[in-house]
Amino acid sequence: LPLKLYVSANRAPHLCHRSHDVHPVHLHQLNYEQFWEAFEVRYGSNKDLRSEGIRKYVYPMLKDDFTLLETYEWRGFTTTANAVSGGAGSRGLPVPIEAFGAKGDTRYTKEQISGWREHTTVDFREKWFEGPHRYIVDQPEEVRKHVAYDLFGCLV
């Protein structure tokens, strides 16, 4: 098993139903022009996506990502997960989980990040970074330092 699972900028799996959406618009259902308009409303202007060539290149991948994220349905803990986590009565993984979020990200709520607690049978922690959804891109050094320090703690 892994020493730890880090999850970032996404709500817990059991909160992925449409009823938990922070934004009512589902990007995977939009055409190209509508998609980019809604994307900027949700995430703000992205300097890396100003080029039309880049937009055309990443659009199919982003559309697929949003299709997965916006249509995923939680079906509970499976038999396989129960077996891995220690038996039929177990819920969640026997692996520590740390959920990362950005204080300025409007795609999820604090409670939705905290919901990852239900997916581990051991330790759970949250780490909140400054910035918007792109905090890992905008502040990679802060994230890298935290993960490096934390992983060192897992090994000793």
C-alpha cells in the first residue's frame, strides 16, 4: 500500500453528485465557445490559455476531464475496497489521506474537502494554500516543500 494519498482541489468522491455542485453549469455539455466563457467565469483568466492554438489543443482533454468529473456517480465502498481496507465491515482505505485545497478556489467548499476524511480508516489531514484553483502552478515551491517535509515524516 502507498504510504499516503494526497488529493488536491477536488471534493470527496461521495460528494460528486450534481446536487453538490458549487457551480450549476456543466462544462462538458457546452460547445467550444460556451465552454471557454464558462471556464473563465469559474476559474478566472488563465494566461496559459490565452492562445487560440493552445485552447484548441487542450479543449478535447479538458472536455473529457469535465465529462468524468461532472458525470461521476459514487456507489459506495466496493467489495474490493473493503477487502483491501481490512474486511467486509471496513469503510475507506487503510492509508492516510491529506486533502489539499486553495483558499481562493470557488469550485468546492471546505466541507467538501473535509469529506475526504470518510475515505480513510486511519489519519486524515487538510492543508489549505493561498490562491485560486491554480495554486499548484502558481506556487509550486510552497506545495513541494510541504509534500517533501510531510513525506520525510512518513518515512521516519
